[in-house]
Amino acid sequence: MPGLGRAALVVALALVVYAALAGGYAAVKGRRRLGDSARNALVASFVACLTASLVLWGAFLSDDLRFTYVAEHSSRNLPTRYAFTAFWGGQEGSLLLWALVLTAIGSAAVLLNRRLVSDVLPWTVPILGAVATFFLLVLVVVSSPFATTPEPADGLGLNTSLQNPYMIAHPPLLYLGYVGLTIPFAFAMAALASRRVDERWLVATRRWTLAAWTCLGVGILLGAKWAYEEVGWGGWYAWDPVENAALMPWLVSTAFLHSVMVQEKKGMLRVWNVILVALAFCLALFGTFLTRSGVLNSIHSFAESSIGGWFLGFICLAAAASIALIVSRLPLLRSRTKMESLVSREAAFLYNNLFLVAFALTVLWGVAWPLVSEAVRGIQTTVGAPYYDFFAIAFGLPLVLLMGLGPLVAWRRASLRSLGAQVAVPAAVAVAFGIGLVFAGAADSPAGLIGYTFAVFVLAAIVLEFARGTHARKALGETSWPAAFASLVGRNRRRYGGYIVHAAIALLVIGAVGIGAFHTTRVATLSPGEAMTVEDYELRLVGVTDQRVANREELRARLAVTRDGDPSGFVSAGKNRYFAPGETPSNEVAIRTDWLRAEDLFVIGDQFNADGSVVLKVFVNPLVNLIWLAGFVFLLGSVVAMWPDAREQARLARRLSYAPAVREA
Amino acid sequence: MASRRIPVRLVVALSVAAALAVFLLYTSFAGGATDSLRPSQLLAGNYAGKEVQLAGIVKGPLAGDPHAGGLRFTLKDFDGPQKVEVVYMGSVPDLFAAERHVYLRGTLENGTFVGEEDSLVTKCPSKYAPKADGEPT
């Protein structure tokens, strides 16, 4: 079977090389049939990648430890669901997943868009082929999952921290996001190469971009939830380089999803949009590079391997080729209209874009700084959480404000008076809320207070928009309020889906501010019978238990919790120590959620002493559960915005058929 | 009112300038970055009393209590014999053990590296990915 896997990868490589070279030649020379065969080769490469992937999955599920990769990432007693996900537990499998997803969605995007952008497609195929060539080349030459070894008695097992439901979904979602950003990149570059730079490539890729962006966003939040519950340090986001690696392309693609609306409506920001697409793609590659190269001190950098140079080379190549192509097509990308006012919807989108990209670039600077400083001074220098927190506040707060203001500003030109009338109600609600918070003692953190106030402004503005729209639909003859609401959202899914996503971000901001600015931490060493107080909770150590189950020893501190003097049950926090040699212990935190306040009591059994005492670290994290709620709302909004809309398609088709194709002068 | 065209480039340039100003403001007030060193670099340079990040391999014996008096161990260069004594207070990651790759923030005081509370981070053990030759950074 390893032979079949290797052969499938070599065939896949040959097919994508053909798609890239023959497709490129066909595009330059206008050979349609050759172009079709290149496209078919791309589709066939998916079948080859799928074959290779099935071989690897088969090896994991049947504990075929002759595969070095399986022996290093699985063991005979690994539960089936984790044997399935151990596929991407290491570098080789992750790269194969990249290749599989890329050839799958690349083929699907090419096949589904062959009518809309038939004149751009001859270039899309070779670009997708070239990207796939890189990954398959690395898989075949440097980092094959099909290397074999004399069969050991048992495998090394899967990292215990990856044996978690969140880790089943988190890595593939991030990969779907990273790989998904290849689609808008390939179409944008193909539009430039073919000189068909009208708005059709945006229409062709909008849902693909939205889907990739949604996967990245949900993937980041799932990772945060995993870190919160499993890593158990009391926080949810630590500005780790690998967390940042996913955040950067998400921020840039967020900017892109906003600025495409300006291009669609006004024909502006055309250069900017192709720059954003190229930047998002390069950052997605950079993200994979950071995760897999181990160049930085990061708890994630367990894959200290030799593929770093390959990735760096490919990122430089992709960036250089994109820049060259964009520069060579600048004359074709001139805006058809100019911005008329700094107070307009398009200006609001521009501000939003600048803040998002500035934030992404400052994060990039922070992540790359150790490498830059080592190259220049010979000593790595790192920036910590204060650096990122500063920029998250400096760029984040204006972004939240813009999220509330933007949808209320008219396109083209808005008078300050009309804007004032639109903003008055949500602003009054937010200010009243902010004043209330000051009296409630939230003024200790000015940034937190402003964050809360802006987030409430956004939520109030969104509720008002929904209310106004629903009222208008009802006035137009809808029979009931729910019908009016459904009709409102159904008729403009993109807009109202976007509002729902805005509401999710506002919830996330409230949750992040809650845990970031207003959490309480206490550390105490308790002997049985002793108690500690944190905010309005009292925790009394009832005793310590030491249970041996199947493959581990479970040490637990059992604590009786009272809140405001009322008994509130028990929690158990501690550690699991695994018997298998080499297995690392795991931190088993106790989390007690107050759903009404969205607050967590978070208890870490940090150290179990020989005298029976326990070092406990206790957090009260206010509003933290709004972060997870935001994930569901975010997904809902994205699905609404992505949902196929025949009316919108007809509108776009009508408009685009009238749009003059921009050809070479 | 006559319509006045706003050049996008001007807005972009002004915004970039504003962002740079914020950046300068930050570096002026909040200070710069922290050097990330190996034991040999820490001992060779003039770092006494300066906050740095130290990375290396944990060598035993591990002694003391991280919550009372401090956990004591030695950190060794990844690729050399140089070592430095470390004393650390705060939470110890689950993966912490002798021979693990760790990093922590702190200052060099009288030849001993005094770790900052809760700054100790352990890299995942290399059993999950065979190390390439050379030094992991």
C-alpha cells in the first residue's frame, strides 16, 4: 500500500505540472483544446490526491505501522475517530491535506465558473496547477507520508493535546481557510494575466472567499476554545505566532470582503483589491510556513523540519509574481469613478480596510520581528502580548465604531446632518450604557469601557436596521411580522448576513473585553478544609482524590463552591498523569459557567503537594461565553450571506452583461 | 453644492502616516521588544538586570517548589555546553521536565536567571516530530 500512495502522489504531481505548463502554454497561445485538457488534468489530480489520502487513512484505521508517519502519529489503542484525524497530526499529512483540498476546491471552482469567466479560466487552471505543483513537489521530494519503517510493536501515539473534539475540527477548518484563499488569488491573477479585469472574477469567487474566510474564523475560535479548556491557562488567545498566522489572512480577507463591494458598486479600489487577494494568499502560505517550520519559539512549533526553506522560497516567488503582474496591469486597473466625499459608504469601507490591513501588518511585524532581528543583530528579539494588545486596541476600537457607522452612511455622499439623524438613537443607547458602566465601576479600564460602549452602539444600530427594514416590509403588505422579517433577510441575504456577522463581532468584542480587562485571578495554597475567596465566590477544599483508571492516574482537588453565601455545588480540578512512557500529563481544569451572566469560574489545580495541600489558581472570567456565542452567530451570518440568491444572481448577470469588457488598449 | 473629488491616494497616504504616528507613539511610550537569548548569549553579553527571554534545554536536578521559594533548574544551550542556573516562581506547564525545550522571561541577577511569574513555556516534546539535524530555535 505505501507504494500505491507514493505512486498516486507522483501521478498527481505529473498531472498538476501538466496543468501548469500545458495550461500556461494554451493560455498564451489561445489553444482551447489544450486548455481543456489542462483543466481535466487538474480535476484528475484531485482523484490522484484522493487515492493517496485514502491509502493514508486506510493505514491509520488499520494500524499499519509500516508507514513511518502512522507509527509516529498513532498507536494501536488510539480510538478510531482520532486515528482518522491523526491524518493531519503531523507535517506530511497536513501537506497532503493541503494538496487534497486544493485540488478538490480548485477543480470545483473551475468547473462551476466555466460559463461566467470562460475567458479568464485558461489562466486560472495553470495558476492553480502551479500552486498545487509546489505542495505535491514537497510531498514527493522532501516530506512524504508514505515513507516506510520496519514495523514497530506499537506506534508513538497521537499527542494527547490533539485527542480532543475541538482538535478534530480546528486544523482542517484552518486548512480549508488557508487553501480556500487560493481560489480568489488564482482567479484574480488569471483576470490580470488575461487582461479581463472587469468585476466578473469578483462575482465568480465571492462565495469561495466567503467560505474560506468563514472556515478561518470558525477555525480560529475553535482553537481558542480548545486552548481555553485544554491548555488551561485561563485565557483564550495568547498572540502565539501560530494563532497570529491564522489571524493575519483572516484580517486581510475581511478587508477584501468589504472592499469588493466598493468595486462592484463603484468600480473603485481595483488595484487595492488585487493587492489584498495576493496579500491574503501569501499570508495563508506564511501561516502554513510558521506552523510547519518551527522557526519561532512557540508552543506550536513542534515540527522542526527542513521544509521552511521551500516555503519561504515559494512565498517569495508568489509575492514577486503577483507584484510583477499587478504592476504590469496597472493601466487596466484604473478606477472608473472617484471618491466624492470623505463621509460616504465607500469612504467608510476604505477606512475599515486601512485599519484592518494596518492591524494585520503590525501583527505580521510582531511575528516576523524575531527573524528580522536575528538576521540583523544575530540575536532574536521578541515582542509580547503588550505589543499586540496595544495595536488590537488602537486599530480595533475605530474598527468597531466603523462597524456601527458604516452601514448607516449613504453611498457617494452623505451629509453630516442626515448621518447624525441615523446615528442618534444607537449613539444615545450606547452613551447611556457607557454612563451606566462608569457608575458600575468599569471606568478602571478606559479601553474596556470604550470597547463596551462601541460594541453596544454596533448592536443598537443593527437592531434598528432590522427593525426599520422589517417595518418597511410589513408596510409593503407582508402578512405578519415574522414573514416581514424573513422577507427582509431573504431579499438581501448578503447585507443582512453581513449585519449578523457584525453582531457576532460586537459580541466577541464584549466577551474579549470582559475576560481581558475585567477578569480576576487569585492563587492560593489550600489544605483540606481551608477556603479562598474570589469576587463573590468562596471555594473550600473538601479533599484530594487520586484515582487510577484505564491508562492514567487522575489527581483531583474537590472544592465546594458558594456564591454570595449560597451553596453552589462542587467542582473538581487537577491533572491526569498517563502510564505510557513518554505520555505527557494533562491539565484538567474545572469550569463552572453562569449562563445568565455569561461568566466562568475557572479553576486550575496547579500543584499537588505531598502534605495534601493544593496550589489553586482561580479566575473569574466575566462575559467570556459571549466569545463562543459569537462563533455561532458568526457562522449563522456567514451562511445567510453565502446562501444562493437567484434574485441577486439575476441582478449581477444583468449588470455584468452590460458592463463593457475591459480590453487591452 | 459643487461636487468635490477626494483623491483616494491622499486619504491612503494620510492614513498610513497616522498609523505610523500611532506606531511611533507606541514605541516611545510602551518600550521596545525583548531579546530572546540562549544561555551562552546571556552569559556573554551585558544583560545583567535587563529583562530578556531565555530559551534552552532543561537539565536536572529539578529542585524546590515553584509556589514557595522557587523551582530551581539549569538551562543549557541547544547545541553547546554553556549553562545557566534558573529560579522560577509560578505555574509550571504540564510538559515541563528534564531534557525538554523551554523558554521563559526574566532577568540575570548575580549569575542566576530569575524567571518572571507564569512566563515558563514548554515546547511540545520532539517525539511527535522527528527533529531535523541542527538546532531548533
